[in-house]
Amino acid sequence: MYVKKPRLLTPGPTPLYPPAARAMAGADMHHRTGEFIEVYRSVIAGLRYFMGTENGIALFAASGTGAMEAAVSNLFSAGDKAIVCTAGKFGERWLRIAQAFGLDTVVIEKPYGESVKPEQVAQALAGNAGVQGVFIQATESSTGVSHDVEAIGKIVAATDAILVVDAITGLGTSVLEIDAWGLDVVIGGSQKAVMIPPGLAYCSVSEKALQRAAAASNPYFYFDLRKHIAAGVEGDSPWTPAASLILGLGEVLRFVREIGREKLIANAQLLARAARGAAQALGLELFVRDAIPAGAVTAIRPPAGIDSGEIVKRYKSDFAAIVANGQGSMKGRVFRYAHLGYFDFHDLFATVAELELILHDLGRPVEFGTGVRAAQAVYLAAQAADRTEAPR
Ligand SMILES: *Cc1c(COP(=O)(O)O)cnc(C)c1O
């Protein structure tokens, strides 16, 4: 009760990978030395492995939104027609960026908690001549929902349009076959599954998309995709790179190669499944409806009559744990647990046990252990599957 370890349980920023935190302390390295160039080159190669693509990679000193803006500024011209899929706060961000750059937007909007369906995208493409691009999230972090980017990718790939995917929380938490599914631009950010602080944005860009860059006329200077991609393979960056974050990212990408990128994804999905099971066992409703639940983050409705902010506050005051409240109009109506990056079952078991104590303290009937037991059942099933796969 008297010692409380601060813990970050939010879908960005996420807990730091300790070797990365230590590597970041060595940041008095000059970025134009051979030593750093080697690190930068391996980080670009490591990102390509982590993302699972042959496409070019651009790495920016910016939060994730910087790469979102780069996609719009580099690949489109004012007046271009674009379909924007939105079902949450981050979909709304796509719309605002597209509008800021003068795109002629066709909006497919779904209520919070639901996902945009592939057939809606097919219909919008068929009903609007000359669509140049489609914007979507792989995972809508504000609602805990994943969109079916596999099906949508295949639909868009058959047209002249390019598909631009904000996978800032989708990467490392869901399977994304970037090249096979035709995901032209896929965007990530450093404070999510790659376990380092905010400040880096990265994206992969297909040949189809790069061809658009030559003809596009929206203005940009700093966020130049082609310059960053070309420099990156040489271990170089057009402007001063965020050296400290890149040193940290190098450590994380080494770790991802060690365990395998598919294992990092499986880890997030397993924790997400356990979180959903625990919430439901405690009689709580998930926010996701008629959609694929995200591996990155689980959004849970509080019991009737309780503001989710109250649960968030108790986590902080009683356990020094930072849990995310809802964003925008979802504030007070949902609380969110993250599973992306450096999270494990130890984190989840504690998070659920604490929720039981918080609900009890808020005057709700709780049979202690109900949620924890549901999470343990997911763990046991995974352990059994693991042992069949690789007998010891
Ligand atoms: C975190 C996040 C972003 C990026 O936000 P920044 O504040 O710019 O890092 C964008 N999209 C999604 C889905 C996110 O989760």
C-alpha cells in the first residue's frame, strides 16, 4: 500500500523496453559518423523486417501524425478525390488532414465501436469516378476496433487509387501483409508497439504510391517521403535525425527479430483476448460491436452509473497505474487497456485484479477472482497450445 510502482497501461505512450531506455542515454553520438550511420541503416532494415515489406521506408522526427500528413502532402494534389473511412477519433484526424490539404473528400462514417465494411469501400469506389486515394486506420485506438484492411486492400489494389493505412497501433498487434494485400502506405509511430518514447514516425510506401509523388502538387518540405526513403537506405537522413530515439529503436528491433515479429503480434492478441474475457466475466460490456476487436487496445464500458473517469482515477490513486479514458464524446463512457509492445501477462493479471478491487470500492458487487480466473483461462489455453507445438 505504501510503495506504488508507476505503470503505463495506455495505448501510447507504452512501457519502455529497458535496453532501449539505456541505449537512449548514449545519445551524444554525432549523426554523421560511421558509427551512427550503421545504426540508422540497421534501423531501416529492422523496420522493414518488423513491418514485413519490401517497400521503401521513411523515418521522420515527428509523432505519428507527421507521417499521416506526409502521405497526404506528398501523394495528393488539392482537388483530388479521396475516400476517408472513419469510425473514431483517428479516422476524424484523417478527414481533417485531407481537408487541410484541399482534398475533395467522400466520407464513409460508422458509429464509434463499429468498423467500416469492405463492401462500403467497394461501393464508394464504384459510385465515385476518379478516386485517387482511400484513407483508413488498421486499428482505431479510440474505440478498440480493427478494420478489415486485408479485404479493403484487395479492393483498392484493383483500382488506380492508393490505400493509405494509419497502422500506428495496428503494427505489431495485428497481421498486416503489406505487399500481398496492396497496402500502399502503412504508417507507424514510436510510442506504440515499438516500446520507445514518442517522437518518431515511420511509414512504408509502395511503388504505386511513389509514382503518384512525382505528379502530386501539394506543398511540403520537411516531410519529404522520397528524400527520406532514399537517404534511409544509405543510413542517412535529410535533416538531423532524432538520434536518441533511433538508438533506442535499434535495441527494440533487435529484440523483435529475436522473438519474431509474429510472436509480438500473437502476444498482443493473446493479452487482448484475456482482457476481453476478464471484462465480460465481470459483467462489463465491450465497446466493440459488429467489428473485429483490436489486438492493441481493449475498450470497456464502465458499469451503469459509473463514469469511466472514476475508474481511471482510482487506478492512478490506488495503484499508480495510468489507464486511458475515452476520447472526445467517449470520455466517461469507456476505459481502455493497452496490450501493444512491452506488455505481458503479469501486467494483465494485476490490471484485472485491481479492476475487481476498484469496482468493489465503487460499491459494485464483485466476486473476487472472477475476472482474474477468466484471464488465467486464456493463459492456460495458450500455454497448452505452446506445449503441443514445441514439446519440452
Ligand atoms: C497514437 C495514434 C496516432 C498518432 O498520434 P500522435 O499523437 O501523432 O502520435 C494516430 N493514429 C492512431 C490510430 C493512434 O493510435
